[in-house]
Amino acid sequence: MMTRIPILKLRDCLIVSIQWELDDQTALSFQEDLLDKLHTTSARGVVLDLTPIDFIDSFIAKVLGDVISMSGLMGAKVVITGIQPAVAITLIELGIRLENVVTALDLENGLEKLERELED
Amino acid sequence: MNLRSSVDIITEWDIVAARQLGRNEAKDVGFGTVDQARITTAISELARNIYLYAGKGKIEIRQITDGNLKGLLVIASDKGPGIADVRKVMEDGYTTSGGLGAGLPGVKRLMDDFKIETVLGEGTTISASKLLR
């Protein structure tokens, strides 16, 4: 039943597009897969696109927040892109603050932002 | 009108089944995308609470009417340990799971109406509803 999320490498960045609703196991195995991929490719940044995702609960938010902190420990920066209005509204109402997370409107803006962050 | 459907919460996968059922019901009632996300998220949190704290239980979803307004009622019930201090679990930031759930105050904010009935050693029933405006 578990599905794996594809992780693509583009120059020194990884690109991930989450295309379907995340269940707990998929979210947790994605966490490990992304860190493994950072390790094996020595990528310096990640763009995580959530455009098709229409809801995020506290568990998925925690997994995403954790993977961003974990990537940070490994020296990689993560930019989240494509958070839908409904997702932004419910996360804040739920009381979840993804603080210190770099976000951008879409993948294109996200890649630009990441490249700028990596230059600094 | 009182259409009801339910999902037994026993494994993690049932959390997914419950929220998918909730989203379908919310769509069916005619809720917009933001309210669909609110209801789906609230059900996911309630189902996760059952899974984490009671082990098993049930999420029941009913289409309701209140005067001219249509809506959705979500009932999360379990025969778990019950909640010792209801006032405490309704405080923002209170957790016994190390922050795994956003907790009940979040669910309350996502829905219009929210009630807890709990008896120590017997279980907990949480009812939360939202009307289509």
C-alpha cells in the first residue's frame, strides 16, 4: 500500500513534487529517502512543491518541519512551494506555525529563491 | 435528513479512510475548498487522537440540517481511558504525545461547534459540527 515519492536531482538541488495525499508511512519513508538522497548526491538545496496537496494535518506538518530541520543539520536548505490557500488557512487555524521555513509561491520562484539562498 | 457513514479507527490507514470519507461528505454537502480542508483536517486530528490515546474507536459522519442550513456533524468516539482534565486538553500547546497532534483547541477552531463527553475508564465522545453558510 505504501508509495514512494520520487526525488529528482537538478544541478546541485533536489526537486520533490508531492502529488497525492500523504499517509503517515509514506511521509516517514519520504523523510528518510530525502536525507539519503542528500547524502548520496551532496545536493545543497531542496525544493519541495506541495501544489496538489489540498490539506495538511498536524502529523504531516510535523514530518515536513522535521525533515527541513534534519536537512539543515546536513547543510542543505529547503524551500517549500505551492501551499494552497485552504492549506495555509487550516494550518494557522490549527495552531501550527512552520517558523523559519522558507517558502515561495511556485516551483519557479522557489528555485530562484533557493539559488539566491545558496549564494549567500 | 440524517445520512450517516462511519469508519472504525484501528490502524493508521483508517485515519486516511476517515478523512477521505469526510472530504467526500463535505463536498457532497456543498462546502467550498477551504471548509473541505478544515473538515478533513479536523477529522484527521480526531482520528489520530483515537489511534494514539484509545487504540481504537470510531469516526461517524452525519449530514445534518439546522433550520435552512445544511451541515456536517463529526462524532469521534472511543472506549479508551477518558480524559482526566478536560480544561487542560483544551489549552493551546498542551500535549501528552510530544507534539504529535495539534490538539483539540485546533479542532475546535476549525469547526463551528465542539463538545466533549468523557468518563475516566470508560471513554470519550467528541462531537464537532460545521454548517454551510
